[in-house]
Amino acid sequence: MSAASSGSQGDAITVTLVDDQLIVGEAVRRMLGEDPDITLEHIDDPAAAMAGIREQQPTVVIIDLVMPGIDGMELIQRVRDEPATRDIPVIMLSSESDVHRKVEAFQYGANDFLVKMPDRLELVARIRALAAKAIAERELRTMADRLQRQAVALDEANRSLQALNVSLESDVSQQRGRLRSIAMLGNELSRIQDIDILTERLLDEARHILGADAGAAFLVEGESIRLTHAQNESFSDPETLERLKRSAVNLPVNSRSLVGWVVQTGELVNVEDVYSLPGNAAFSFNPYFDDTYGYRTRSVLAAPLVGTAGTVMGVLELINPRQADGTPRACFDPDDETVARHFASMASVSMQNAQLTRSMILRMIRMAELRDPTETGAHANRVAEYALVVYEEWAKRHGVDPDEREKQRDRLRIAAMLHDVGKVAIPDMILKKPGKLTDEEFAVMQGHTMVDDTLFDELLSGYDEAAAEVVRGHHERWDGSGYPGSQVMARDEHGYLVFPGEPIRTGRSGEDIPLFARIVAIADVFDALGSARAYKDPWPEERILDLLREEAGAHFDPELVEIFISRIEAIRAIQVKWGAAPEVT
Ligand code: C2E
Ligand code: SIN
Ligand code: SIN
Ligand code: SIN
Ligand code: FE
Ligand code: FE
């Protein structure tokens, strides 16, 4: 299941220009003339503007700042005041580039600001970006709905669990113990929200219930199959385990590989020895892992994880069965197949749930940063996984018990992915500025951590409060010089966000900053510095680690910096896993 593209490609874009000068209308019409999907309506009588916008319901409105009879700012406000027009993005057009006027325009509710006469390509790019954003925001408004449906899916999970329990009562085979433990697991697993955490746990449980020496979990993502987790009990060397745990492989969805065949057919596969598949076998075995790690895969039981619509969401692959005492068994037997089928059907509801959560998070991230729709949220995934590595080590040192740790890992992974979701409220021209921000612009930028409760409710409904903690706290600094402290963004009398005029430099300090926020602060800066941004080149790792060390006790919690650096091998493995490809925001 892949998140729908939020781009406006293919959708016709209508633009209404309100400007009293005919010559401006003609100029804009000429500029848009080369883009057949963009049509322009020019309204030259400002008094008729509201009626025209209301009736035309354009994708984007462009409003001139200075007009006879009505001021452009006032017109923006009227557009914002009226329910029928309030969600239409507005570009303010002005002959003046003064930064105070720009900020004022944003405060009145403008989404973008252009100085007359803009370059044709720039005009078109801004219009397209706003059109894409408007579409994305429409999706955002339906998101609360979807989360509601998710709660319904959970109820379904519980119901199917009860059904499984009933069937167990009548099951008199020796399998009963194994099946019962699957039934008990179902409830617990349906509480896991994050898809990567869930598949890791599924693999772990399936391996224990079925007694397998090794295993791998795969998720179907569009046309490819991503290996999410590999486990192997015969390795004990920590470095090998680390590499194995974060192995990154993508397989195509086709029937050539064993796993690809399971995805394509939706059938369970049980092979006694993958190295002696018959010549006419439907698939072949790829010895990549065996070759890389010096392991000998023999028997494989691979079960599809099937959603309610019949689509295969993933595959659990169990490798080399063992007895309870650890000695090898010849192969997986028919009872094992039954157990694997029950296990997969128990898992499918929580899988669907977690898939839905992931796809909504990816949508929100895309919407917040207006990234290329093909971007898979690699930055968010890397930040989330670095954060998990730091948390795990911290929890170990602080004696957090394993059940609690597991629960917190799930909350943290989701929260960390969402850390910058407040950027949805930041005007594009600041978010995407290809240079250094001025103080005034940075003050607006800080607003991405200050979204108030109303916006949080909208953005984060259905997510744990850990997400709000991280969104609000990820730019706090250990020494108290970060932001936003206790500030929330004010709203004007029309209900619109009023961005702060000056950067905040006093925030919370030390352990007043929630642990998850302190962790994400390090993970975010590490990843931001290692990536290309519109305003900077990527830094080499050495320089980044020097900065972390320098900032221990100033920007960052010193204990967490020490932990981060002590786990640098795991951090590097994550960079490889999620492709540390340069990103441009
Ligand atoms: P981001 O790009 O994801 O950066 C996250 C944090 O990484 C920054 O938080 C900062 O602590 C650190 N960081 C990023 N780049 C640099 C750098 O070149 N040098 C140093 N020493 N630290 C860096 P911060 O500063 O609060 O910024 C938050 C967000 O504001 C950034 O997220 C970015 O989206 C935006 N931003 C900040 N400065 C600029 C800028 O000069 N130009 C533009 N276009 N955006 C900026
Ligand atoms: C106009 O663009 O409407 C006239 C010039 C100006 O606004 O300053
Ligand atoms: C304009 O809208 O073109 C004029 C800007 C101003 O005088 O404020
Ligand atoms: C395959 O051959 O299907 C993929 C490799 C693996 O089993 O891990
Ligand atoms: Fe941020
Ligand atoms: Fe970030």
C-alpha cells in the first residue's frame, strides 16, 4: 500500500488574479500561457473581487497589494473570513519587497508573496506549489476521519481474536499450546502502531513459536519488497548481528525469488532444502545472505501476511527449524504450516493498522515539507531509527524493563517520524528559501514547534502524546537557549496563526525537556548536518561528531551525546539501510 501522490500533476489549476491594472492582467496571462493546465481569470474591479472568487472557487488567488477602494491586505482578510473561500491559497503581489510588508501579508493570511513582476518560471512554480499544498491540506482535513476508522479496525482485530479463541476451544490436537499462545499475542500486537517495530516483533514471535534458527521479515512497498528485519540465532558476534539486523535489501515483486513468489501468489511455501529445488521449481533461492554472512540456509517456511482486501502486505520467512533443545530438525512439517497460517492471519489486522498509520505519517510529512511525492520519508525514518538506538542504550543503562522498553520504542518511533510535522504551517517561501534565513524569517520558522493545541488536535489526533512532546521539544537546548519554551502560537481575532516577530532564545532546560525530545534533538541535527539542504552542503561525519561533542552540555544532553557516539556503528548501519542520499528541502 503506497500513499497517494499529493502532487497536482494532472489536475487543472485555475488562478484568479485581482489587480486593478489591465496591463498586469495581460502580463500574467502571457506568463501562464505556456502552461495549458493553468487557466487565468482576471478581475480588475476590486469591489467585484469577493463575488468573483466565491463563484470561481479557483485553485489559487493572486491579490495585488495596492488598489483603489480596497487594500490587498483587507481583501485577503475577507477571503479568510468567508467559509466558502477561506481554504483557497492566496499569493500577495506587490511592487514592494520590504520584509515587514511580507510578514504583515502572512499575518493577514497570505500563503506566499511575490514582487512585481515575477519571473515566469517562478510564478508558475509558486502557483504549482500552492496548488499541491491545497490538495494536501484537503487530505489533512479528512485525516481525523481515517484515524477514526483505524479505531474500528482495532475493534475488528479483537473480534477476530475472539473467533480464534472459540476455534481453539474445540481444537484437541497437540498444537493447542502453540495456537493458544498466538491467540494471546494478538491483543498485544494490535497495540503496536509502528510497522517496522511490528514486523520485527512478529518475526521474533514467529521464530520462537515455530522454533526457527533464523528468519527475515519483508514488507511490500509498491513494486518492491523491502527486507525490514533479519534475525539469526547462530551468530553471537555483536557487530555481525548489528549488520544483519539492519540489512537493507529490496527485491522486485515477481515470481523469480522465493519471497517474490509468495508475494505474487499469496501462497505459503515450505521447502525442505533451498539448495536442492527441483529444476522446474516456480522460483529460485537467492544465496546472497548465505554468501554475505557465511550461513547455510536449508529449510524455509515462508508465509504471506495478507490484508482483508486479499493483497499481500508482507512475508515472514522462517529458516532452519530446531527442536526445543536447540538441535536441528529436518524440516518444517504440516503442523508448522498450520501454525504459520494462524499466525499470519492473527497478524494481518495489526499489520493493516500499522500500514495505515505509516501511510498517513508519510502523507503528513510530505504535506509538511512539500517534498517530491516519490520521496519515501527517508529523513523521518533515519531520525526515528537513530532515536531508537539512543533510547535502547539509555533504557538499558537506566534499567527500564523489557516490556516497558518495547512499548516506549513504538511510541518514540512514531513521535520521531512526526517531529517536523508543524512545518505544514510555515509559508513555502520561508520553508524553501535557498539561502540563510533572516531573524524575522527564522522567528516564523520557529513556529513549526509552536503549533497550538488546535492545530495539534488536527495534526496529531490519534497519536500518542509522545508525538506532541517531540514536535514541541525537538529544538529545545539543554542549556535553556532553545525554543519554544512554553510559548504557543497566538491567533488573531479571525483565528489565524500569528507568527512570532522575533526569534525566541529562551526555552526549557535540562530534564524539563522531555527525554524523547532530547533524543530527537540529537538525531535530527545529526541527520540535518549530514544531508544537503537548500542552504547548505552536507558535512562529513567527523565534523558532525565534533559538533555533537562540543555541544554536549550546551545544545544537547551530555549523557545522550555519549550514548549516540558509542553507538555510531549502529547509526551508520541505519544510514546505509535508509540510503543517506542527499535531500533538498
Ligand atoms: P533542519 O534543516 O532539519 O535542521 C534541523 C536542525 O539542525 C537545526 O535547527 C539546527 O539545529 C541544525 N542545523 C541544520 N543545519 C545546520 C548548519 O548548517 N549549521 C549548524 N550549526 N546547525 C545546523 P534550527 O536551526 O532550529 O532550524 C530549524 C529548521 O529551520 C531547519 O530544519 C530548517 O528547515 C530551517 N532553517 C534553519 N536555518 C535555515 C536557513 O538558514 N535557511 C533555510 N532555508 N532554512 C533554515
Ligand atoms: C497596481 O499594481 O495595482 C498599481 C500599482 C500599485 O499597486 O502600486
Ligand atoms: C504594490 O502593491 O504594487 C505597491 C506596494 C505598496 O506601495 O505598498
Ligand atoms: C529470496 O531468495 O527469496 C530472498 C533472500 C532471502 O531468503 O532472504
Ligand atoms: Fe524541526
Ligand atoms: Fe528535521
